[in-house]
Amino acid sequence: MTTRPVTLFTGQWADMPFAELCERAATWGYDGLEIACWGDHLDVHAAATDDAYLAEKRATLDKHGLNVWAISNHLVGQAVCDDPIDERHQAILPAHLWGDGEPEGVRQRAAEEMKVTARAAARLGVSTVVGFTGSAIWKYVAMFPPVPQSTIDDGYRDFADRWNPILDVFDEVGVRFAHEVHPSEIAYDYWSTVATLEAIGHREAFGLNWDPSHMIWQDIDPVGFLVDFAERIYHVDCKDTRRRTGNGRNGRLSSHLPWGDPKRGWDFVSTGHGDVPWEDCFRTLNAIGYDGPISVEWEDAGMDRLAGAAEAVRYIRDHCFDPPESSFDAAFES
């Protein structure tokens, strides 16, 4: 049993009014929310400038005994570096960011919006913004036709050129960015994370949102990742994965099949029933000194979310445990 805060990421609930979700999350047993900056959940421009708007959000959270340790702006962050910019981005971005759809204009407006997001977080009293970065070189991940190393180097340089000015604002207001290591991003696996940190000179404003589901999908050890990037783990999203690649037909790359199709080679599942070694993960989070929340991200296409979200928080309460009050060595020395 853990006293660590357990929160619910609201990104997959943006169709539900914020007040209703707060009521439900409290009833299910969550300590707070990781608030997404879309739907009616958080307007970053209002949060950055309007005291009455912030007071209203705080009052809604307080009414249900909920706190907030992080806000998330994945959708806007995705557009900062992406190439191409196309109808996919139009579908996820607000009209004021899409504008006329000219790609470089979209990227620049998205970058400015991430700066506003940092200011909104600071005014809300939150120290971490979770999100995506986008990538100019994800489209080359299959590497055929062959791509020269200079193209890959240019992609990391593009990321640094676009994100360093954003991170300057994060530094200015005392907020950190936690990049979710995820396919389609500049840092999507172990070695691309190393390259990404090197590209921005390991500046402290930029850290990682650790979500083991994406690592299991790629055969990356999520526990080893925690150990090696211990000082950069700024936030934790808790989502499980089940691989279905053992029948000789289902492929890891999912064959362009729709979300939840059982013929895909993998799927997200309700927390605790897939392939993530949760006990090892929770032990390692304690060992590296991570003291932030565990945030449930709901993406199980095979279970109703109203049942699954309640099951997920119960699982974490039962399986995530606090670190010992004193060390094993100290016990022998006394």
C-alpha cells in the first residue's frame, strides 16, 4: 500500500466536463489529476492571465479533495517539431494554432503556446508540464531508402533550435518539462533519449515522463531505463501493455489495424494485467528517489473506462509501496 499520490491523466477524458470528471475521480479514489490542456479541462491562455479562471479551477479541485502536480500539453508540443504537418495536426490542434495550416507557421505558433503553458503551470502552482516534442526525423525510423547521418544530426539540431527558447521560459518561471518517451517523438527509445539530452546540453529544464508501456512494446527494459536516467525522471505515467506477437501473424508494428483490433501485435490493457514488471518498477522508483505521483493514463480499448479507471487506482494502491523509513545498511549499523 502506498501513500504516494495517485492521479488520473485527463487527456482521454477531454470529452467529459472538467467538473464531472473531478467528481468521478474523487469517487474512484484518486488523489488528484494530471490535467490535460484541451477540452474544457485547462485553457492555458486563461490560466496564464485570468485570476478568476484559476480560482474557479482551484475551487472545483478543492470541492472534491483533489490536487494537481502536473499539467500536460501533448497535442501542442507534438506540432513544435513535426514534419510533415498535415491533416493529423489539424484534427488535434485548436483553430488559433492551425491557422491557415502553413507548416512553419503552425510550428511557430505551437512553440509560443508551449511558452504560455509554462506560465500557466507556474500560476497554477505546478512544477511540471508533461508532453510531446514532435520530431522532424521520426519519418525516417525505418531508414529505407538509406538516410545520411547528416539528416539525423539535422533533426536533433532542429529539436534543440526549436525547444531551447521554450525551455528558456520554463527556466524563467521555475517549471520543468517532462518529455514522454514515445514512438513518433524525438526521444522514443533508449539511445534516442541519450541523443536528445545531448542535443540540448543536458539542461535541467528538460526531463522525462516515464511510461513503461512504450518501452515494453520496443523490448526496452523499463527498470534499466529508470536506473540510467534516474536524475531525469520528472513524472510517471502508469499504463500497461500486452504483447500479442506469439501466433506468427500479429506484428509488433500493428499492420495499420485500428486501435483495439485483436490482430494487432500489442495493445494497452487495464493496469496490472499485461507485461510491465510493476513490482520491479515500483521498487526502482523508490530506489532512485522519485517522490512524485503515479498518474494513470487510460487507453484500454477493450474495457469500459468508467470501470477500468476505478480498477486501475485500486491496483496501484495495492501494488505500489512506500520505501522503507530507514535503510537496510543503517539497520545493521545501529
